[in-house]
Amino acid sequence: MSTLLYSVIGFLLLLVIGIAAYFLTARKYQSSSTVANSYDQWTLDGILEFYWGEHIHLGHYGSPPRSKDFLAAKSDFVHYMAKWGGLDKLPPATTVLDVGCGIGGSSRILARDYGFAVTGITLSPIQVKRAVELTPEGLNVQFAVDDAMALSFPDASFDVVWSIEAGPHMPDKAVFAFELMRVLKPGGVLVVADWNQRDDRQKPLNFWEKPVMGQLLAQWSHPAFSSIEGLDELLAATELVEGEVITADWTQETLPSWFDSIWQGVARPGGLVRFGLSGFIKSVREVPTLLLMRLAFGAGLCRFGMFRAVRANGSTELMDRNFAFPKSLKLG
């Protein structure tokens, strides 16, 4: 056989092995422990931080989107979100809870550029350790391991509750919504950025959308995505919201992030030297999921939802964990 034929056979064999490994090593959600373990591993090896920087979330590329440095777009996202939520008008020393803080990138910006007193929480002890290492002395930020499904803070603890892309990891979106509102002080502001699925109550998923959505859930420890409409309803159902929940769709503003995240591996080949062959394989393994994310968000299967709610000036005695939501509310 010719050298070319051997090369083709070798390539096809590697492709088959790679595809098999992709499906066989899925990180399916089982409990909060699987989420914590996934982030522990992503943080320990340093690959995610090398390519994505301090912000383990998408970037904001403007409206309409324009070419922008990947890491700069991520930092810009925090400022766009703060302005959209009206946080730029709040005074220094405003207390903020950053739910799903990762390694603290957003928490540090909120403390450094806005003068807020920030508490960042995550399920991952390794993320907390790294967040502390990256935080300069004198910055009013602290980090802790905590579970957003059962926050350890008393009712009415914070002026602002902030969360970026943590929602998909939450197994019960109603409990998540309640916990976010519960720890807000009366008059306090909730600002959330979330990966959302199209509302399948209005338009059910079709033959190709179901397997794509299945992979997006299985690969990154996601039990489910809410829809923008569904999470809006769940926040309102807590009966802790003053007026209406404000929502927005930032899909187009954030869409370039998916291809840019893949391009980092090409534009920054130093990662191959730094992390070796195993690091290269781990990085390449994530490419199919990133491409599926781009497909899903570009085709309308997924949307990037923004949520703003103000805590009503009612009773702050809300510690009943058996808070009942209307049975008519089905997660979309």
C-alpha cells in the first residue's frame, strides 16, 4: 500500500478513536459533586485558564458584533453586564454575591473598578484556591465553597446578587431562582447571565436538535438548560420580585466567543509546549462541544439570556426550604 493510503487509514482510525473517546468520556451531571469535580480538574491542569484567562464565560463583542480580542471581550462583558443591570450607579461598598464565581475574574473587576465588597462562591475548592491566589491584597473580595441550591447565607444578606452562566449546572431551576432572590436585601438587584434553551413549550425540539442538546448537557455536567421565558416565570413565581423581571437576549453579542475560543489553540501554540501531548488531546477533545455550542446558539436552539430583578420590600423571614412553586409552571 502507498504511503498516502497508510496516512488516510491512520487518520480515519484516529478519527474513530477520537469520536469514541468523545462519547465514552462524557461528563454527565450526576450531582453537585460531578460539577465540582469537573471544575476542579479544569482548574488544576491550568489549560482553561491559559486559553480563557480569568473569565470562564463568554465575551461581549458589541451590537452589532465586531472583531475584538478574545480576552478583552470577556473583560468587557463584565462591564456591559454591570451597566445593563444598573450596577454602575451603585455606591462603593455595595455588597455583592457572585454565584458561580469560577476563579474570580468578575469578582475582582466588580471590587476593583466599582469599589464593591464582593463574595464569590463556587462548588469547586480548587477554584476557590486559585481565585485567592489571583486576588491582590487589599481588594475587597473573599471566596468560599458554597452551593447555589442551598446558599449558606441568611435571608437579605446582599445588595446585589450576580451570576454568569451558572444556571445550566442547577438541577432545580425553581430552587435556584428562589435562593438567588432570598439572599437579596429588599430593594436589592439580581443580575444574571445564562445559557438558555429555546422555549420548547412553544416550539418542540426537532429531530436534530434533541441529540445536539443531549450532547451539550452530557459533555459539561449540565442537568438542563432553562429557557429565557421559563427562568423569567420561575423568578416571578418566588413572589419576591418587585414589578417585572427584565430580560434581554445577548446571543448575537456573545456569539463570536465560540469560534474565538477554538482559535485560541491555533493563535497560541505555546499551550502545546506548556501542557504537552496530553494537554493538547484534552484541548482538542473540547472542540466538538464548542462547535455544537456555536451551532446551537447560531441556529436558535440556544439563546444567551440576561435577567434583572429587584427584590420586593416584603418580609425577610424566608427560610422555609419547602417553598412551593405553582405546579402549572413547567420549565421551558
